[in-house]
Amino acid sequence: MFVPSDTPMLHADLDAFYASVEQRDDPRLRGRPVIVGGGVVLAASYEAKACGVRTAMGGRQARALCPQAVVVEPRMAAYAAASKAVFAVFRRTTPLVEGISIDEAFLDVGGLWRIAGPPRDIAERLRREVLQQVGLPITVGVARTKFLAKVASGVAKPDGLLVVPPDGELAFLHPLPVERLWGVGAVTAGKLRALGVHTVGEVAELGESALVSILGRAAGRHLHALAHNHDPRPVETGRRRRSIGSQRALGRRPRTPAELDAILAGTVDRLDRRLRSGHRVCRTIVLRLRFADFTRATRSHTLPEATAHTDTILATARGLLTGALPRIADQGISLLGLSLTDLHDDRTVQLVLPFTAQSGPALDVTLDSVRARFGAQSVTRATLLGRDQGLSVPLLPEQE
């Protein structure tokens, strides 16, 4: 029998992060609908969301829904700095912080009762300090499991605080729509709703065997556990990423196979640099596509051995993309994403390229060291010269 931990957990999530940073830094934007990104929406303020604007939406559609919105260019350095400042507040609150992305984290506050008070007081103080010291609104959910803390923060948004008491967990969880369960997207929700299952409580009533028969063994068991708030995972500090990924919104205009290949190659190069800088290798390559009609497809391939070899990863990714080209040609494509998963540590020495100066001894130089000194684009593929390679989204630093 599963018994939830008595350790309270906080899920802290910044509200409309990119847009909130823009409103913080430009007082003229406060209270107004703000869209970050012109061609494709990277973020929208809650005033813009109220008009129907959503992340990854095309810029033209977003402006049609919200013509009064102010469109601003993204400033990734500003977002990275704001994230760093917020995480400093997290770590002053508790040493047990597990970053999920640059704008959200889990915090274990179970050992702070005597010195910092009950979880609600800690959460209120955290929200106040983030606002005062960083100037950003943040929502916090408090519960005994990670899953429920994250659900609570989602329900409390924007700029809210919700504490789920231990004796009211299922009473809070079961009336919520099935989409609140981790792993329930449009497809899974459609299957459940077709069977008359609309709430988390109705998922719980189905039973594990019924869910397995509907959704498969892994998904069925996963949703059965969550519907009963069974989530024994602790807050993990210093945990290394299990995957890294990057995606590129492509807008609505048609893309040639050569353009898609160049975008894919640039994506592989960026991800492989991150692999090598973190001394990691990967086994599984996952290609994610969104078509012009907003349907999605995912294709993956697992290699016999883990690697950080760029050509091997690129050849695998190209094979996955080639299989999707007929559908892309028929329907068009609006987003291309790539993930490298099943990551492992690799402490092997990187291949060194010998360069000989006109006078003096040979120099041992790596491509990564050249890029570190002269910029990420100082050495690049010829096919990428002159091409817009998209934005580099700030990420949490890799944990050692």
C-alpha cells in the first residue's frame, strides 16, 4: 500500500516568465497584453492569454486575436539573468531544490518547520521575496507529493498560492479534468472522454486493469497511480538531465527538404555541443514534428551504443526526418524538434585537432575551445552560413 510522505513539497512556477520580465523592465507594458516573439509566439502575458493567444501560435494569428497587443523581441540574456536571481532565492529558502526548467522548481521544506514555520508561511515568504528581490510574480503549490504540488500551482495561477492539506488531497484532485494528470495530452484525453471519463476521479474509478487495456501497460499504470496521488519521488538535488532537446517553430510558409535538413543539422550541432560540454553521451534520438494542421508526430531510434559523435546522431536524425517527408510535403510543417535521451556520463578525452602555427610549436585545439573563445558560430557548417538558426533558449546549467 502506498503511503504519501509527510514531507511538504513546494512547486514554484514563475508566471508567463518571458512576458513578465518584459513587463518588469518596461513600465509601459504593465497591465497591457504582451507577446514575446513576432513570427511565432514564445510567450504571452496573461492579458494576451485572455484574448486566446498561446505559446507556439503563429504571430499573424496572435495579432488577429489580440490586435492591441504589444509585440516585443525576445531578450534571452535578460531571461537567463532573471532565472539565476530567482533560483538564488530558492536556495536561500532551502538547500533541497530540484530545478525543472529555468522558470520552475520543486523545493523540499520538510526540515524547516522549527526555523522557518509551516509550509504556508515558507511559501508566502518565498513569493514575497521573489517579487521584492527579482520583481516577478510567482505561483506556489504545496502538497505532500510532487505531482499534487505541481497540480496545485497550476490551479492557483496566476500569482497565487494553494496549499493542499493531507486530509483533503483526493477531494481536491478528483473533481479536476483529466488533462491535469501528467501525461494526458489531447490524444489520451480524447480516448478517455470518448468513454465518458472526464475527471480525475472517474479515472481513479476505472481501475488499473481497465486503464491498461485502454492506454497500454505503461500509460495505464502511470495514470492509475497519479489518479490516487501515488507519487513517491523525492526532491532530487544535483540530478543530471535524462534528456536534452531543442525545437524550432517554422511558421506557416512551405519549407524545402534542403531547408529542413539545414535546420536539423544546426539543431544537432547545438545539442551535440551541449552533450560534449556536459561530458554526456546519448543512445536514443527523438524527432518531434508539428504539421500545419496542428497534428503532431514523434519518431525515435535507439542506437546500439551511446555516443556523442555528431555524424552518427545527424545520420540517425536525418533517417527519421526522411521517413516523415511525404507527410510534410502533403500537410506542411510548423515545428521541428529534436531530443537526445537515455543520457549517460562520458569522461573520455575529447578528440583533439592539431594546428601548427607558422612559428612555434603545434597547438592542441578543440572545436569547442574555439567556439568558447570566439563565439558559438565561429565554426559552423557551410550549409548554415547566412541562415537564421533561430533563438537559443536559456537552460538550467547541467549538474555535475
